[in-house]
Amino acid sequence: MGEVSPINQLQAEFADHGFQFFTVYVREPHPGEHYGHHETMEQKLQYARDCRAQDRLATPLLVDDLEGSVHRLYGTFPNMIYVIDREARIAYKAMWTDHAEIRAVLENLTEADRLSAQGLRLKPSYSEKINYIPADYAGGVRDRVFHRASPRASADHRAVFAEPES
């Protein structure tokens, strides 16, 4: 215990640079016997509070409505992450949380602010790439999520992705 999640670390490190971090709880990622699909908003709020406590989230936690309006608006991938710049443009969008890549984006935006403050004219540059990442979530998060949800959630995931039983 006592671990600090990489997002909590990034939030602490970049807060002085004007970045604000939010976690949006959109749906239960792997519903099971213990944490199923949300039936009521009160249930969804409780699940979000439980998730916040169990995953030790330090970011403000916003909760989507039961219809998943935010989730549908921003893309229905399971673990989307966005970095929005000062001009309200999407500076970074990924379907998976890659903390090292997020750090690089935040460092780039911080450097852009510094250079802009010096009067240097900057222009945005766009790139697109595919990352290959380990199937296991960083820091054992996947196992915690499955344990929280139920054995059925873990079995369902293994069946979908043809993973051997552990």
C-alpha cells in the first residue's frame, strides 16, 4: 500500500503550471456480481465513490449521467484520456492511459507556455501513431477492478480476450 498512482503524481507535479486534472466516471468498466451495470444515479454515485477510494484517486471525480452522455460525446473507449490546452483545443487524446506519454505532452505544453511568454510565435503540429502496450493495466489496476467487480467479470474478460486462467 502507500503507492501513489501515476496520475496523482502528474497532478501534483504539474498543478503549479496551471493544469487541472479530472477523472470522469462514465460506467463500471467490468460489471459483475458485486458492481453491476448502474440501475440508478444513487448507485452510480456510490460505485464512483468506491472506485475513488479503492483506486486512491486524488483528482476531482466527475460522474456521467445514467445515459452515458459524456462517454458517448468523447468516445466510448473504456479508458479515454484527453489533455485540453489553454485555447480549449484537444492537445492529446488516447484510448489508453500512458503516463509517460501524458508527461511528455504536459512538458511540451509547459515549454510552449514558456516560449510564448518570451514572445516566440508557435504553431501546433499534429501527429498520429499506434502504441502497443501490455495487456495488464499499470500497477495491477486491472486485477483490482476485476476483484472489485467479481470473479465473473474476470472470467468474461478472459473469454473475450482468450486469456489463460491465472
